[in-house]
Amino acid sequence: MSKTLNVRVASVADALDRFEAAWHLATGRKAPAPLAVLSFAGLPLLLRTLTPARWELLKGLRRQGPTSIFALAKALRRDYKNVHTDVAALTAIGLIEKTGKAEIKIGYESIRCELRL
């Protein structure tokens, strides 16, 4: 089964509308399929969070599979401190997960991005 994260640029009102729709759908019926959504208040915030370096980090982690931050930094040929900072930021928003063995991994097979005007 493919786990997809949906990244959106949307207002708080849009998120509340999605919650209300899911609530009504679930009331008295079978619960809707779970949907993983990460919303950003605007495109500038999205671009500050998912920088090109962080995107390359995600791709490198996907290629390597669960690994340590040190091993990832070495594979990416980046400074450990910078990789650690990026991993912390991506972990805080749920794009990277920590395992019980001081390793990190990506919890999604794909990321779908939706930008609404």
C-alpha cells in the first residue's frame, strides 16, 4: 500500500472546511479513508520549509532507507550540523520519523503538492 503525503498551500479556513466535510462524511457512516495532509499558510512558508537542500536530503534518505544522520550526511557529502538541522526541521513537520535505534526514515512513499490560487 502506498503512503502519500498531501502538501497544500491553504488558509486555515480551508483546513476547517476539510475537517467539517470529513466529520459529516463520517457521521453515521463508515469512517473515511485516512488522509495525510500537511498544510502551509502560504507559498513563501512552504519554500522556506522545503528548501532544495532539504528536498535532496529527503530523496537521499529515500534511496538509503533507515539510517543515521551521520551516515546520511556522509552520503550526501554535506556538513553533519547542517544535515542535523534540516532533519530536525523535517521531523518537526512529520516528513521524517525517528526509529528506536537512533535512525531516521521517511514515512511516505510519495509527496503530492497542491497549490491553490
